[in-house]
Amino acid sequence: MQIDVDYPWSDQKSIKVWVRPGWRRLVLKLVVDIDIVLRGTPAAQVHFNDVKEKMGVLRIYYRTADMRHDQEDKLETLTRRASEASASICDICGGPGMLRGDGGAWRVRCDDHEKVY
């Protein structure tokens, strides 16, 4: 899936997001929160290298440029919180879930979707 990120702080018009639909809202909220942090700092740049599931939780890889230290710290906090939040959100439906393993694969799933792999 792609998410539009047509913001002054991004050199990308959209980012590829390699997650299931249940985490889409989580990623969209992260993008909006980043916009709030960087609003009024036209030189600041964020480039998303990868947004995906890894070991059952959301992973966000990015690089920054021309950003103040406090903004970098806030961006790190926002991405960490999004990753931590994904550990309790079903990646299929977005409802409450828990990290579950099955044969080496890890996914966050609700009771209704626990067997979907």
C-alpha cells in the first residue's frame, strides 16, 4: 500500500508501506504527528526508507536532514511509540491484539484473526 506524504518536510510524494490494513491508521497518525513536530521548519527533511512488519511489530526506518536535535528526539520518540503500539493492535483489523507466534512467524492478532497467516 502507499501513503501520500506530500508535506514540505518530505522529498517523497508517497511512501510504500509494507504492513497489513490494521496498522494503516497507526502509520497515518505517525505521519500527521511528524508534520506537527516539523511544522514551521521548512528546511527539515525526513525520508522514509522502509515501513514494514519485522518480528511481529511495526518497524520504521528513515533518515533526516537539517533538523534540530529536539525535533530528532521527538521523531525518534514518535516512531518508537508507533512500534510499541503495534504490539497490541491486530495487523489485519486494527482491533486489540497480542503478539502470537506460529512456526517461527510472529504476528499481532486479535482472537478472531489469530489463525490467519
